[in-house]
Amino acid sequence: MPTERFQFTGEGGHQLAAALELPDGEPVAYALFAHCFTCGKDTLAAKRISVALAAKSIAVLRFDFTGLGSSEGDFANSTFSSNVADLVHAADHLRAARKAPSILIGHSLGGAAILAAAGEIPEAKAVVTIAAPSDPVHVTGLFSEHIDNIRTQGEVEVSLAGRPFRIKREFLDDIVEHELMKDVAVLHRALLVMHSPIDDTVGIDNATKIFVSAKHPKSFVSLDHADHLLTRPADALYAADVIAAWASRYVDAAKPAKAMDLPEAPRQVVVRETRKSKFNQTVSVGPHRLVADEPVAAGGEDAGPGPYDFLLAGLGACTSMTMRLYADRKALPLDRVTVTLKHSKIYAKDCEECETREGMLDQIERDIAIEGTLDAEQRKKLMEIADKCPVHRTLTSEIRIVTKAVE
């Protein structure tokens, strides 16, 4: 999927660096993502979730808050309130440039900021928090031993995740003024709370407080075995899958085209590396988004079917569809077709009917289960029809593949 990088004006007039993850086709919805405290737009969780949602036709805008990443400004001068204002400015920019976000997603303190900002983004219909604190003050626990010095000296440099940051007294004063649960109580948006029960940075009790304070519709999903930053790719992908499925009930998705409106020419299949792991790919077929990968044993992460899995799936689906068309045309009492396939390599000398006599051959085993009150002749005819499916004919005929480099 394409990534559009640009800047927009945030709170205080600073230029904030942003990235908009776009699907290959027209987005069904736009989302705004807020990253964790002192993190950035390109952290693993932010990028992986954004890219995965784009693969499901949801465009996602993520950006660096003031003074972080590639954004202008001094982090020491930022506050929780300025972060909330930056989010509202981001939504304003998205509204003017594309379309206002209907989905708001926040990770850790970004989740708290999203809850506070939601009331100022009227188009937002669905709000998602991931490992969010129920009180922004929770973040001060990361530098609790410095709080007294910050208050007496006005500004102190602290180390967070191995990096130096300057924290001012104004940050402490601002953060205690926010009564987040009051914002949650009047959210008037569908809310999804996602949290790991083993999160040792922001405890699961924070999710409980947010969930209890919110009015329906609200949902909770446990991110079992995940750490606070969702560093495992599988955890980020799972979060994206759940968000996309859940949000579809609350946002205006693009309506699928009617069969009569579809073009007669075959649709393009676009396969693109995600770079989330060694073999991970997105597969786009018209409005459909799939994920391809290799099994763990082959060096992948098994995040989706492998190339040969897709090949077998195409043959299996074509086989079943062709048999169904024939049965319906002949009014046969066919209840269901189940096709099970397996690919392997065999020695050519072991294949008596093959022309090739040396080396190895590809072999596809296709087992077809036919359910229904059919007689022997009808079953025999359906099995013959199976070999006439277009994909079967393609695989068993001469195939010409034209490959060219694209600038």
C-alpha cells in the first residue's frame, strides 16, 4: 500500500510530520492514530497496525507529536493538552485534504489523548484504546523519582526508554487538570478497549475503569500474552484485524459493486511486500485484501497462506464452483461439495502416465467429497465436470507468463 508523507500545522504553529497509509483502492474509512508517550509515528505498533488496517481498506493517519520524531517544536514545551490539540489539528487537516476520520485509535497515553480529543472531532464514530491509562497522571510513574526536582527546579532531564527528555513543571500541572473519566462518560461514541492482562507498564485495572465509565455501545478485547508496546508482529496484526471487524459496524463502508457493474476483464491481483517480516505480503484483488506469508518452518511467521496455498485454494474454489454450476443447471440434488488439496514433489519415474521421465514433478492431490442424494451416474458425471473447471484447464495446459520491469 502507498504511504503519503507530509507536514501539517499543529498546536503552537509547529510543522508536524505525518504519514498517511492508503489502501490500493478507495478507502472505506479514514482513521487517526495516536502513538504512545515519547514514542513516534514509526514505532512498531503504530506502523504495523496502520499498514494492516490499510490492507483492509482503512486509511490511517499517524504523526509525530510536537517535539518528537521529525516534527518541529520542543518536547519540553508540550503537554497533554497540546497533544490533544495536535490530534484535533490532525483531524482538521485530514478533513480538508481527504475526509474526516471516522475511527480514532490511541496507544498508551495516545489512547488517553484520543479519549480527550474525541469530543472535538464530530465525524468520529468509533474510538479504540490500546493499553491506555485511565488517568493521564499515570505517565508520571515513568519518572516518579524526578517529580520533586521537576517541581522545585521547574525543568529536569529524565531518561525514558534509554533516551533523554526534558520534563517541565507545566507538564505536571497540566496533566492533573484532566478528568478523563468525565470525558469517557459523555463520549457518545462506540468504544473498543483493548488491553493485555500482563501489561506491566499500564495495568489491566486501567482498562476496567475506562470500560465501566463508558456508556454502550462498548466492547473489551483482551490482548493475551502481548506486552505494552505490542512488539510481536502477531499482536499488532491481531489488534488490526479486530479493529477493522469491530469498526465495520459503526462506519459507513463503501458498498460493493453489483455484479452487473463489475468489469468483464479480469481484475488485477497486486502483491506487495509489507516489510513487517521476511516474507509477509499483502494481496489485493479489487476490494478484497488478503495476507500471504510462509510457514515458520520456511522462515516466515505464518501470518497468512503461502503461495502454493493460494494456488491450491484457486483450484479448489474453481472445482467446487464449476460442479455447483453444473448441478444447478441439471437440477441435481447436490447439497455440498468439499475439495481437499495437497501439493507435493514426486519423482517423474513414479508417474506412469507422465511424459517426463526424469527429475521431479509437481503433483496436486485433489479429494472431492460430494454430499446429496445422487445416484452413481450423477456422481460420476460431477467428477468428470471437476476436471473441466477453468483453473484445472489452465494448470494442465501450456502457460505463458510475461514478466517485465515497471519503472
